[in-house]
Amino acid sequence: MRSQNKQRDRRAIRTRQSLSEALIALIREQRWDAITVQHVIDRAGVSRSTFYVHYRGKDDLLRNTFADFLGGIGLHIRWQSLPEGRVAPVLELFTHLEEEFHQLYNALARSRKTDLFFRIGPAQMAVGIEQSLTVWLADKPTPSVPLPVLANYLAAGILSMLKWWLDENMPFEPRRMDQFFHELVMPGLRSVLSGSELGMSAVTSR
């Protein structure tokens, strides 16, 4: 029974991934208003009934695609690297978006869907950040700032910087954006998390 449930879960994950990939490909090719659910399921090779098991429509699919992407970013915060002065995968995120997302971002902007990305972004990314931070702090003292506040602060900072970078046509390399972000947030993080087992001397050293 358990193996059957796992198989169903894997099939559901593959189905959602196929639908998300199909939608993203279509957004690159045509305007949002021209895309239909039929276009998506034809591209993904999924039946209409299967589509509606997972999503209410194309807007719901887009929202969930954004949510999965942003939540996954939050889960990749590397708190164990705090003493080294770099925790958030800003370099990796911006590099990926520089290569893969800018064309898509422009297409979303033409369809007036970038607002959705940045509207749901902070909350979705904060979920992943809070989860990763909770795991890391399991055997450590409680930070001086509540975890939801800290998670939302970091998520908002990353996405605010990302939006500016994309809107300005990526004026700095991803490595520089990563440097800017960490120079801005690390002093506050060190202060908030200074009670961890790293100790004050380790947290304040670079």
C-alpha cells in the first residue's frame, strides 16, 4: 500500500512538472491571453481531466509554478555557512535567471504577470527559508528575532533586489549582486543569530 502511494505521488509530481514546463514554454512563444488550457495539456501530453485534478485553470498553474520555484529557493539557504559571510544562494539564483529566466521575464512582463510573481514571491520564499532555518536551529538557542519575521525579511530582500536587477536589464553580474546582498544583510544576521553554537567570535569573523 505504501509503495502504491509513493508511485502515485511520483506520478503526480511528474505530471505537475510536465504541466509547468509546458506552460513556461508556451509563455516564451506567445502572449498569455492567447494560451489556453488545451494548449498546455497538448504540450504536456496530459489529459484535460488530469489537468483539473491538479489545477483550476492556467492562472492556478502559473501561481503554483511560481510558488514551487520560490519555495525551493528558500530551502537552499545555507545557514551553516554563516561565519563565512554568505548564506543565501543569490549567486546561483541570479546566474540561473540570467541564463534561463530573462527571456521568460520579458514575456511575463508583456503579459502583465510579473506582478503576480513578486506579489506571491516573498511569502512563498519565506516558507522555504523558515523551514531551512528551523532545521538548522533545532539544537541551537532561539534567535533574537522570531523566525517568520527573519524569513520574510530575507525573502523580501532577495526578491526586491531581483526585481530591480531584472527591470534594469541586469546591470551587474550575478557575482556582484550576490556580494551586494550579503554586504547588506550579514551584519543583521550575525546579530540575530549570534547566540547559536557558533559563538560570537565565530559569527563575527569572516
